[in-house]
Amino acid sequence: MSYLDSGWGHAPGGLRKLLYINWPLVLLLGAVCAIGVLMLYSIAGGNAATWAAPQGRRVLAGMAGMLVMALIPIGFWRGLSVLTYAICLGLLVMAEFMGEVRMGAQRWLDLGPVQIQPSEMAKIGLVMILAVYYDWLPARRVSHPFWVLVPVALIVAPTLLILAQPNLGTALITVMIGAAVMFAAGVHWLYFATVIGGVSGAVWAVLASRGTDWQLIHDYQFRRIDTFLDPSNDPLGAGYNITQAKIALGSGGWTGRGFMQGTQSRLNFLPEKHTDFIFNTLAEEFGFLGSAALLLLYLLILGFCLATALTNRDRYSALLTIGIATSFFLLFAVNMLMVTGFAPVVGVPLPLVSWGGSSMIVLLLSFGLIQSAHVHKVR
């Protein structure tokens, strides 16, 4: 039964909504954001104006937006799902033709006072439309081939636009988020087994296409694969980033060198130290214990999200929460695997910690959707 059909009388009203906000989740998110601001302060050598202060302002704006969204009934956000997805697709198309090029990728849109990365918004828009689709679709039709093709098309559309930027890492994450929502909705496992088999064949085709006229990915992406397999082959070239990242990880030991004492970051050996490789800076300064503490905070956030999804009887709210939680999990999992050498470097930032504008705000606002689902669930 949809939440819209359940009646508003079961949901908290007025100031009572503040009592139903998942405050432990708010505190955990605030703690992770504070770690990010602290690390940006350290990386800048104690200069707050460089990265820490702007990031702090974004955190406050994002947290405020999250709490405001939490107080708005989930039915309102459900009604905006299709429009949100359409806007996200439109922004991706705009980025293709009008986007700002940085480091060889056309991923950003300059909208005057703000610059946004539409791919970050597209992941949330995709979760919203898949959740509303499966909330509308009768359970007996979920695994019917025709009704499976509809969400597949919804996933493929933004994925292709993101690939064109090019942004392989975000495109893969987008596909996995969509697949997670479909699986949670009850789509039969044989579909996923078929896709995994197809992906295996596609990987073989990509590797076989290297150096041919029909090469399927860019040269720099092949170099990332080579670097992942053996960084020592080119320690001063393509393997430099991951080599320095591993040095930073190892030099931290158990307890770290101390706050603002990391030599890899302070002496600029560590690349992209304020974005993709900020986890290595934290590991160098606070060691294994500090790294484990951050991972624990991430897992607690994920646990609270899954708990609220499993206890929510509204199908849209549960699928929305699962989709956003999956997006959050993939972000920190891929980044940590990437910067520790267990996955190719694909340019995925560490959520709520790395320097970033649109990614930080969009992620916190997406947690506002989770809070809205939690506050307004039937009790």
C-alpha cells in the first residue's frame, strides 16, 4: 500500500516531526563532515580559507537543507520523482553541449552563482523514479520481461550521458545503484545473472579492443588498468599516484604521524590530496585507528539507513532509502578500494570528506529524503 493511500492521520504533525527525525543519523553525518573539514584544514597547512571554511559553509547549508526536507511529507517528494529525473537528464544533456571542461572531462555546468555536476544529481533522480515506478507496479509484474525493460531504459539513459563526459566511474556506480533498487524491488535473480555474464563478455571485448580501430575506452583508462595491475611498471608516470598513496598509507602506521604532520601531503607528494586521495592523508596523520574510525562511522550511517528501510511499510520510501544507501555505500567503498590499490583509480571522491560543492550538497539533501521517509512513515 502506498503511503499516499495510507492517510495522513498516521504521520506526525507540526513540531512533533522534530522528535521523529533520526537524530543519531544526523550526528553521524555531522561527525563525518567535521572530519572532512578538519582534513582540508590540515592539507592546506592550517589555512582555513583555502578549503576548510568554504567546505564548512557547504556542510551547514546541506545539513539545514536536509532537516527542512525531513519535515516535508514523503508524498511530496514522491510526486516530484518523475520531474526530478527529467530535470537530471536535461542537465546531463546541457553538460554535453555547454559543460565546462576540466582535466579532459566535460562534467560541470556553470549556472552563475553555482557550479554543479549533473551526474551527482542524476544518481538520486534515478533512485527516485525507480522507487516510484516499483511503488506503482503490481508485485506480480515485477519480473515480467516487458516491465523489466522499462527500468533498464531508465538506467541506461543517464548512464550513456555520463559515459559521454567521459566519467566511467560514476557511470558504473549509476548502473549498480539502479540494479540494487531493481533487486530490492523483487526482480528475479536470473536477470542479474544474465547481466553479469554479459558484463564479463563486455570486459573481454574492451580488453581485446586495445590498439584497434574500434577501441572501446580511452587510452588513459587503459593506463589506469595497467597501473592497477602493476604500479611499479611506471612509478614516476602512470603509477605515480597509487605508489605515493600507498606510501602515505604505510607511513601512518597504527596511530599516525599526528595532525598536520603528514609528509606526503604537506610536501605535495600525494596527488589530489584534497579530493580523491584525502583518505590517504587521514591514514598518514591518524594511522590505522583513525582510518578504521572513519570506516566505522560510514558503516553506522549505512546501518541506520538500512534499518529505517526495513521498518518502513511504504514501498516507495523503503526503495528510495535502499537506493540512496546503496549510492552512499558505493561511493565510500569504491574510493577506499581505489586509494588502497584494490581497484583501478576512477576518480570517485570520498563522500562528505573530499573537497566538493555539488557532491556534498546533493548527498546531504539525499539524506533529507531518507529522513522524510523516516519521519513520515506509518507508525
